[in-house]
Amino acid sequence: MKARRVLAIVAAGVALTAATGSCATLPRPNRVEVAAADSVPAGGQLPAAKHSLQVRSVPAGVQIRVTDVSGRAWHGRTPAKRSLYEGPVTVELTRPGYNPVRREVDLVKNRYLTVWLDPAGLLLTSERRWRTGPSPKQVAYTPDGSQLWVTLLGGHGIQVFDAATGSQLEQIKLGTHGAVEVIFTADGRRAYASQMETASVYEIDTRTYRVRRQIDGKGSWSKVLALSPDERTLYLANWVSDDISEIDLRSGTVRRLIPTVDTPRGLYPTPDGKRLYVAGYGHGEIAVIDLRTYRQTVLLRTGGAMRHLVGGSAGKTVYADDMAEAVVYAVDTTTNKVRRLAEVDRNPNTIDLSPDGRVLFVSCRGRNGSNYYLPGPEWGSVVLVDTHSGELLDAIVGGDQTTGLDVSADGARLAFSDFLGDMVRTYAIPDYGTLAAGHGGRVEEHYDDLRK
């Protein structure tokens, strides 16, 4: 006959250590119901060892069900703490208005788990969030997806995090100033980071995190950088001097400064190495430069503020976002014809493509305060755009000025930064079929959530 009993879990507040090392306190857990075991491991023997599992949820107070190898299920509300048998543990969280969450935990030691519940209908799934240094400008996964590099515009160089846990692995100082963008070679062994104040590029050994050299770009207020397909040339967009530094990486010197559109920012070299597309922030321009003759052609001028460019591995289409117009465009690189792809949220920033080229991810800063260093009346967001139809597939409400954004090389993970919130968030990305069949996810609902 199955027995049932109720155990009262009595515990004082427990100090929680987050990935950044900051501490919080859990309230006293609720009572936890224990159901009799329906089964035990093979051989009828339970493990001798037990470990503590603490579960905190955002929001707090959600229904929790925890099952260990004994088959017993503990029911209660978060935050919760329980001593469980060593081995696989299933954690299930539910709350009206939110997507249910199921996590599998290998309990081989004491564990602390924080779970962020997503609003009902969101197709992507929250994974981790952690604090960064001041003004996280860009986030970039290493090619193998194991690390996330975060550039800090606030004068602290680059932070390197374990992408799976959010724990900090290294802080790379770049003199007395911060960093704007960072990119990697295909093998992941070298990184290049731009710095506005010195108009230079830092080459970094990704295995030792040591700066190998600092290259003077010879321009003014440098931002976006891009490698040529053969990785022998680095292009550096100079915001104030209205030109692009063409840097020979073998010698570490500038071959030439290429005059270009007003306030150049986004760059995209074609896979054949013959052309360089440029986004002009000053007048909302998309231009293309013939790298054999250095002749430039302006393909579009909106009068807005073209910010970022991204293209697929085949190079057939280049995507651009206009920050002033809140629109993304697609450029056919065969004909150089430009089409208006989709409208997105206010102040679109960084964009990235899924590896299959079917989804464009757009970070949107939201409405500014009196300047972009002050919080505005809206939260930032990330919007997913179908690159064929232009339809919006899903939308995440972010924090204060969602800015940096990157999709891992395998297309499984999304990371983005909140520039004024000093925060990084990561999400699991479903496959395209799930997104396409998701009826827009939370696109319609997210508009109401943008206002603070």
C-alpha cells in the first residue's frame, strides 16, 4: 500500500551566489508534499549519497515538482530547497501565463538552479542571465560556441565568459579604454577588437587571452571590423573620418584608407573577396565598393541611419537595418537591388542570421531617454524576421537598451546584451519549422510589454 507523508522544510534564508559572484537570499521555502515512490532504480537499491538542490525562479512563487531516482515527487513553490538522492533529477515549473519549464539536473553534488520562466507563447526559451561590466556593447560566441566574449564600452576592455555557465573566464584590458566590436578567425585562435578612442585594432590570442599587437588604423573613431575571406586583410570602419582602413594583417599596417559614405558603420565583404558593402549611418546609405578599382556605388539612401550589415555564407543576400526608420532591408548581391524586408521595433541595432539564412535576428534598443546613456520609456527587444516572407516570427522583450546580439555557429543559441542594464541573456532557439508554425510567437503581445 502506498504511503503518503508531508515533510516540513524549515530553513533560514540561504545565500545564493550567482555567476557574477553577487549574493541574494532565498525566503523560507514552503511545505513540500512527498508522494510515495512508484519505482526504484534497477536492483532495488537507492544511491547512498544525497545532495542539496536549491531552485529559484523568476518570477518567484511558481509551482514546482521535483522527482529524483527514488521516484518520489516533491511538490511546492519556489524558492525551494531539498535533499535528494544522487543521480538524475527532473524539475518541473508551472505558473498561469507562462510557458511550463522542465529541466533535467544531474545531481552529483550540491546544486543551485535559477530558472527564468518565459511569458506564454514565446517560442525561444530562456537559459541564463548574468551581470557584466559597464556598457556591454557587443556579444560574440567563439566559433566552437564554448565562450561568449563581451565588449565593454565603459573602459574595461573585454570580458570572456563560459557560454554554458555564465562564469567569467577572463578580463582582457585594452589600455585605458573600452572595446566596441570583436570578431574571430574561422579557427577561433585569434580575435580582433576595435577601440574608438585610439582608432586601433587589438589582435588577441584566444588561448592565452594575451594581446599580440595593437594596430593603428590611421582613421578616426573606429567601430565595426570585418575579415576578408582569406583572413589576410582586415577592414575597419572609421566613424568620424568617413573612411575604411584596409589593413594588411601580415605586416600590421594600413594599405590604404578607402573614402566612403558619411559615418560608415556596418561592413560586409563578399565571399569571393571582390566587393565590400558598407552601411552609412549619416544619411541612411547602403553602398558597395569594388575592391579591384575601389569605385563606390550607393544603392540606397533613406535619409535615416543605416547601422549594421550581415550576410549569409553564400553571400547571395546582405541584410541591413536602418536605426532611424526601424526597417530592415535585403540586398540581392547579384543585381544589387534593395528591397524593404520588414518593420521592426524602435532603434534597431545589431543584426545576425541563423546559419541556414532563414531567420534574421534584430536587437532593438527601444525609445531613448534624453540621450542614449539614459534609460528611456521603453524596454529593448529582439525581433525575429523570416528572411523570405518578411514576417515577424517571435519577439523577446529585453532590458534597458538591448544592443549587442549574436547567434552561435550551430544556430542553437542566441545571446544579447542590455547596454544600460549591464546584463547578458541567452536563449535556446527552436528550429525553423517550429518558428514558422508558431503563429508569430509573442509578436503581437510583446508590443504592450515594451512600455515600462
